[in-house]
Amino acid sequence: MNALAATSRNFRQASRLLGLDSKLEKSLLIPFREIKVECTIPRDDGTLASYVGFRVQHDNARGPMKGGIRYHPEFVIQISTNMEGLGYNQGTWVTSSSKEARSFEFHICSTSIIVNRIDLSLPAIPNLVVWGMLNWSVQGSRWFSHPIQSLVKTGSNQAEPSGSAWFQAVWPVPEPNQVDPDEVNALAQLMTWKTAVADIPYGGAKGGIGCSPGELSNSELERLTRVFTQKIHDLIGTHTDVPAPDMGTNSQTMAWILDEYSKFHGHSPAIVTGKPIDLGGSLGRDAATGRGIVFGTEALLAEHGKSISGLRFVIQGFGNVGSWAAQILHEKGGKIIAIGDVTGAIENPDGIDIPALMTHKNGGGVLKDFKGATVMDMKELLVHECDVLIPCALGGVLHRENAADVKAKYIIEAANHPTDPEADEILSEKGVVILPDIYANAGGVIVSYFEWVQNIQGFMWSEDKVNMELQRYMTGAFKNIKSMCKTHDCNLRMGAFTLGVNRVARATLLRGWEA
């Protein structure tokens, strides 16, 4: 199930629990505005290039719309197998800059192969249809299927069982500058509910430019950002729509937007969040999502009479969110026994030395080369024995094929949509407690709100105040979710969705939505 289908499904379940009018329900799902613009820039070589910029503004009933601007990177393709092989999460992750085709490698060491949960017999491979998942970013994905154009044997490995060999399959996929409107709508909608769950006065939005930022120079990215801002500056604003960084963008991108927007509207530091500190960015913003994950985890564990100290944690993903979460959990006495990212996975049953690992990572090292732990099979990471599992990377990593094998007692959804609905049901039946993404990873947008407030006031906060307020918001939101769970006799996910949807519905009705 893709991100839009899953989000809409959760919304409709919450709507039924709340007893919303069908017309209001439909109104809440439809975006307020969808924007699509052409952005043409000169490349460094003198040629002209055109890109499509977009922005979905979902809802503004509770305040200005808020959401990331992403520059889509290369497609990431997940191929899952039931055999030993290359890759990540029981498969292979490959990116390619080729616009004509994408390729992946997989290892065949039996007479059948499972490609994303579809059994295919070996003799049928010449006419193989590959099922896979295009992950546009850590925040979304969608399914595709395409016939393979060619399949060639590229070598063999004598160390493997007799008859095993390496093959390469090539098939066409959409151009990397094509945008999936369903995914963007889902993420904009999710931001509406997320900001309502956190009780910050925002609605939801999402947007960006269909491009591969890795193929553009810094000056080309600046020109592209400025042209995009010129095209949408009348449709965003400090009290209208406040963008933030997302996949493929960063604080520098926000600085360019701030500067270009200010040419039209005067100095407006509150037009974007996630800015550099020197331009009005907030202290504590870099660690906010990871720190929010920890505050949410503390609130959940306290509900069950536990604390972070002494518990065993497994973290999937060691980028910004995963690394900050690991550091703060380690400081609070948590034992990080396994970590994985796209470079590999490592384990240490006695606990990984996180400060040493950060030193290794900051020095350019990869996980599998860290001396303080042993390399483990990537396929085992999500089902590793632990108390708390924290998926911080991609969506859809917990599904019906691996959910039954998950051994964690608690799952903290630091990534967006890491658990498929089918896996959700399996895990619930096992008694696994899931802290949903709509709440768990809200720390980033909460501190973005703090940054916006500081910019409007012209008064900057200390980092201690930012962290203290973040803890207050995360703790308060959890209590409100639990209250909704008791009212509607539902799990934490539905408790969060009913809380968010109810707040937006009430604001919509109070403003007179039928007028």
C-alpha cells in the first residue's frame, strides 16, 4: 500500500471513529491548492534546462501551511529476495544517473527467486516482470512493475552452491524529474494531521522540484531555487505557507529562498524554517527530530513503567535522525546493540560505543568498518532480538513477510510510514506496541514552529529553552493521544489520527466551511 492509500485509510478510520459528516470528511481530504510551475535555468555549460516545480497546500484551517521542499534525488529501487545476496533489508539498493534505464544486481542461488514478495521460477526469468518499490525519499514510496528488457549473466562465484551466478537485469522506469502527485498529496495531508497532533498552529503542505540535485552544481542549484521562489512567492508567506528543508535540500536552500523572497516582500526571516543560525535559524533544530524521538520514547516507556536506561535498542538508519537518536539514547543509559544503514549493519550485544562510532562516522568511515562491533546480516536487523526497534530510514520496511519475525516489544516509527497496514495488524496481534510516525517524528516540525515564533518576535531562544519546550510539547501530545485512545478504545496510531483529524475538523467547522 502506497503512502497516499495508507494515509487516506488511516484518515477514514479516524473519521468513522469521530462520526464526521461525509461532506466534511471529503472536504478535509481535498487539498486547498496545488501549484505547478516551470523553472528554466541556464546550466553552467551554457545550455538551458527546464524543471517542474510544485507545491501542494493541503489545509489552512488551524494556521499557515507548513511542509518541506524537496529536490528529488535519484530513484532508489528495492529488490527483496529470500536468499543470501547483496544489499539492504533483504535486497539490493541501487541508484543510477542513467535516464534511459535502471539496473540492479541480485544473486540467484536456488531454482527460484522472490522479487518483492512475488515468487518467480528460474525458467521464467527471460520474461520476468520485476515488482519493486521506488523510494522517492525517506518519506514516501510507491509500487511499480515493469518487464525486464534484458537479462545477462555477468559472472559466477565458485564459493556459492553449484549453479549460482550473478545476473544483471535492466528495465525502464520513469524519468527522475517526474513527480508522483499521490505521494506529495499524502505527505501534505500527513503534515496537516501531524501539526494538529503536536498542537502547533499550522496546516500541511509539501513540494519541491523534480530534479537530481547530485547532477547540478552549487550555482545551478542556487539559480533553480531562486527561479522557483520567483514563481511561487505570491503563494507562500510568513502567515500563508512556510517551507522547510526536505530530501535533497538543506539550510543553504532555505537561505536562497529567504533572500529571493525578501527581494519582493522585504526582509522576512520567518518565510522559511531550517535556516542557518546566522540568518535566524533556531538552536537545537539539527537534533530536533532525533531528540523528539527520544522524548516520545520516554513518554511511551513511562506509560508501561519502564525507562530508557538499560533497555536494548536497534536502530535502522544512521543519518541525521538515527545518529542523534542514538547519541541521546546512549546518554540516557540506553544500550544500542545494533545499527544499520545503506553501508551495512553492525551489532554488539554489550552495547555499541556511540561516541566512538560518531567519531568514526564523522571521519568518513562507514558502519561495517567500525572496530567496536561485528558486522551482521542486514536481513536480520529489523528482526534482531531487542526491546525497542527504531526504523529511521525508509517507508514500508516492516511488511507482512517480516512482521511475524519482529522480536521487539516496542517500535518507534522515526521514519514516515515504515509499517505497512498488514504488518500493523500482525504486530498488534503479537502485542507489539507501535508509537506512530505522525507523533514520533514530530520533533522537527515542532522546533520549526519555535524558529518561526522566534523570527516573528525578533527574540531568539537558548538551546536549553528549545529542548525544554520540545519535551513539553512531545509529552503533552502523548497524553492527549492516550486520552483519545481511551475515548475511542483504539491503538496509538488511531489515537493520534483521531486527535489530529478532530482538531482540524473542529477548526474547519468553527470557521464556517460551508459558507
